[in-house]
Amino acid sequence: MANPLLPLDGVRILDLTTTYFGPLTTQVLGDYGADVIKIEAPNGDPIRYIGPGKSPGMSGAFHIANRNKRSIVLDLKREAAARALWSLIDTADIFVHNMRPHKIIELGFGAEAVMKRKPDLIYAGLHGYRSSGPYATRPAYDDVIQGESGVAALFAERDGAPAMVPASFVDKNAAIIAASGIVAAYVKRLRTGEGVHFECSMLEAMVSYNLTEHQYGTVFDEPIGEPGYPRVLTPHRKPQKTADGHICILAYTDRQWETFWRVVGREDLVDDPRFKKMEQRSQNFAALYETAATEIEKKTTAEWLDIFDKAQIAAGPVNSLADLRKDPHLEAIGFFRPFEHETDGILHMPDTAYQFDGESLPVRHGAPHLGGNGIDILREAGIPEADLDDALSTG
């Protein structure tokens, strides 16, 4: 029965992706209700083995990035497995891979061949670099793209040395960008009846993302300033030290800054020409934040949170990863949802950012064991019983 809550209910996706960029893209689509068939090589997706897990090949990271999917193992270098994939393509709406362009062509499943077989397919290639450029054949990972996209250098602008965001920053952001593009391609197919060759690449996604604010005055044909948004590059933009810890706080509008100076007891700065209006503040961010920081040191975190809450100035504590499980708001909305996995017991899944008609997107089924759904998937594709073992064999 169709689930009216889920916008991609009834859409079948073939997922030939590994690590984080690709699997997180298809995880979003699976959360939307798509039937995501994860097609794995005999050794499985490497993130099956990253970090602790209760069952072999079922790490915590894999559980989150691959919920709402089914798994089949196909050794695509074997003819019988390749034939099985062609049969699955005949049943699919969307085909997603994150191999380098020349590698997927060598396997026989490049865009031209696949879309010739099924012209109304959404063929999504998730790459490190756009396939039309000179970097197309290079391998790419999050760490490398953080450097190439300008992300790592932002730390040098602020702190004097390049650094990495301590998260899979590129993979996660590029995945959200890719997922939105795939949904848009599917909407186009619904309108035209025609397939789409869709491509999203990590470098291009992150350069575009990074330059949203940091292209700054260089967006004009004749630049009227240097690249880099000064407010976020000043070393004084950081969690502010309080009398007993730290707090994150941002007054932003003219009215909020006027209120801020009053509640911290610095009425003398309300009409300071450096800080009074947005245009002037944008030229004095370092002095602005440094001055604010000296006042914030005078009270405890709890005192400031109460004061800023009453003043309607955005502020919050500096939570550790462990603190998130105790956050009153997240607890109240049931953000960490218990889900009973068939072999690994109760898991606590973080909610998505989305709600549809007041409801969170469900975890319909947990992350699959390697090849755990292979027989069912091939039967659904109409492959004869006599051919199942050959198709699933890894040699």
C-alpha cells in the first residue's frame, strides 16, 4: 500500500555507491520513501567496517548512512552478475553511482549505454570532479576536497594555518546537494517523460557552497573588495568565554546589537558609530567581537543564557557530542528515535531535518547485512530461479 507521507514511495533506486558521499545521498532518498537497492561488491561498502559494531560488517556509521535500503552483492566483473544488473535497470527509476567516469564505463554501465537501454531513467553520476574537466579521472575524498575547495585555507585566513573541519564535511554537504538535484531531475522526468543524465561533483559542489558568502566583493566583474567574508574570518568569532565556561551568541540586526549593549551594561556603546549600523559593523567585526567578549567574561554561562533568552538574542551552550543526548529540546521532540534492528538490537537513530504534515520520516527498515536481500531483489526483477545462484556468485 502506498504511504502518502513519503514523497518517493514507489520509486526504485539502484545504488552503486560506497563510503559517505554516495550512501548519504541515497539515504536521504530512502528516507523520502524510495526503494533503495544497495548493490555491493563482494567485500561490501568499506564503511561497513569503520568503527564499532555488534555484527560483522555492521558498524554504527553504516547503520546511519544505509538505513531504509536493501542489499544485494553483484560481482559486476562476472557476466551473470552484469546480466542481473541489466535486469534490475529495466525495473528502476533512478541509477546512482559514485565511481570515476572512466571506471563505470569500463564496467559497461556508463550513462550512454544505460540510458540507451532505458531512456526514461535518471542516471546520476556522483564524482569527485566534473567529468568534462581535466581532473575527471582523479580519485577524490573528503580530505582532499576540503583543501582544493578552499575550506581548509579558511582556517589559515583566521588562525594562521590551514586545518580540516573535524567532520566528513564535504561528503555530507555534497550529499544533500546531490539528493536535491536528483529529486529535481525526477520532477523533470515526471513533467517530460524523458530521462536525465545528472551529475554532481564534490569539488564543484563545495566551491559553489564555499563562495556563497566568501566570493564577497570579487563577485563583480571589476572587484570592489577581497574574497572572504570578514565577519566569519575574524579570530574573535568563536565560542565566547564566560565566568565558568563558554557560550555561543550572535546579535545580528541593529536592534539586537542595541539590546545587547544594554543588557551587558554598556549603554555607552549603543550609539558608537563603529557598531550602530550593519554597514559600519561590517567594517569593524574584529573590534565588535573583541569588545563583546570582554563583557561576556563577567557572568556565568547560565546567567547569560537566561539574560539573552529574555532579550531575544540568539545564544546557546557549547554542547559536546555526548551533551546532545541530554539536550532538553532534542529530548522533548524525541530526536533520537529508538529502532529495533533485526540482528543488532535497539539502535538510536538521529531524526532527519524534515517533517511532512507534522510527522518525521520513518525508519522503515534498518541497514541491510551484506547481500541480505539478494534473492528477493532478483526475483522481483523476474530473473528465473535457475539463474539466481549464478547471478549472486562471487566466484
